[in-house]
Amino acid sequence: MENKSLILGRKNFGNPNNNGNLMSIEEAFTLLNDWVKNEKLKAHMIQVAHLMRQFAESKNYSKEICQKWYLAGLLHDADWDQWPELHCKKIIEELESRNIDPEIIRAIASHGPRYFGVEPETEMDKMLYAFDELSGFVHAYSLMRPTAYEGMQVKGVKKRLKDKTFAAQVSREDIADASERARISVEDLINFVIIHQKDALKGIVL
């Protein structure tokens, strides 16, 4: 995904007057299902959304803020399936046209700083960046284990991180960078993902 054409070329997203204007979860899933046909990608987005909401809830944030975090995670890759050359320009423009809260849009714009040229600034920005690659990596590891997430340990994930041939598309550099920006150790991030991600897809029909 390292492509100079993905650079967004701007630093401001959405309209501050739209603060608090959130899409409903139902509306977000309608958009997700309309745009994303790849079930693996859809599962990834739902997993990241779940992690984002769980993290926000662990901070005792309000329901509104938790929903913001969930929506940012749910829609961060919405345009990658059909329009990879426009990632994440298309989803940003779509959310701006719907007058969605700019904090959600900015988090999506900054979830890959070296790809999109937007630095994660807020806690929500940083955690979306932190969970994105790591979520996919831990899930890939779960698929090769007979017991999936059951009994998974941080040291097992770290061992696989050192194996550059495993889930080679996952950027170890981004994981380390995101951890540093969030000021949360990679070990603690992995542990959070292991604990919470196993339940992310329960009750959801892809």
C-alpha cells in the first residue's frame, strides 16, 4: 500500500460545525456492505471497530465518544476493496458529504501516516493507527492455531512478529511506530487485542 498517489495533500478534514454529528451504526453497516464485498476485509474492519470501542469503554468515555471510536474503526478501510487507488480519499469525501463529525474523518485520514501524509494527533487517531496492523496480524496468527484465540499468549505473537515471512504484508515498522506514538508498549497492545478481538465477530453476519 506504499504508494505516493495515496498522499492526501491536506491537513484539515470535515467541518467543525459538524462536531457530534454521528452516523448510526445501522447506516455505517449499510455503507460498509455497499462498498466492501471482500469478507476478509469486512471482518478486519469490524474487528478494528470492536477494539476501538473496547478501548474507549475501558477509559469510561461517554457512549457518544465510544460510538465515534467504533465508527472510525468500522469505516477506516471502506474504500480499499473497490477503489484502492483512492484509499482513503473516497471514504473521507463520502463522510464529509454526509456532514459527519470531523474527528472521525481525521482519525481515518491519519491511520497510516507514511501512506497518507497525515500525522495521528488525538488519542483516537493514535489508537486506530495502533490497532489497524496489529489486529490483522493477531487474527492471521489465530487462523494458524488449532485453538484460535484460546490460550494465545503475547510471547507467541511476538515470536511471529520476528518472523518476517509470516503475514509479510503487515508492517512491523508501523506497529512499532504506532506503539511509540500511543505510548503503549507493543506487549500491552498485543494483550489487549488477544483479550478483546476473539469476540468481535460474534453475532455479526458478513
